Amino acid sequence: MFKLACGDVMPGCAARFENSDRAAMMAAVVAHAGADHGITDFTPEIVSAVESKILFAA
């Protein structure tokens, strides 16, 4: 199971994502980032920051 707490990347955000499919979880994260944070340009730095906070629990 892949997990991400948005607040680990964007302090103060309570959104959490969890999915057994990493690509599906990332699609939800991208949609959330655009809708709730106005982020539409995913630079390598943003992608790296997000990916560094993803947890995997078997």
C-alpha cells in the first residue's frame, strides 16, 4: 500500500492518499495539487519532494 500525507509536502494540508496502485495514487495527488493548491506545473523539484514523502507498507 502506498501512502502520502499532503501535509508532509504542503504544511497545514490535511489531505491523505492511500492506494495499492502507485500510479492511481499519484493521479489523485496531482488532481488534489491542482484543485486545492493551484499547482499545475510539476517541476522535477516538486515531483522529487512528493516522491520523497511516499511511504510503502506491505
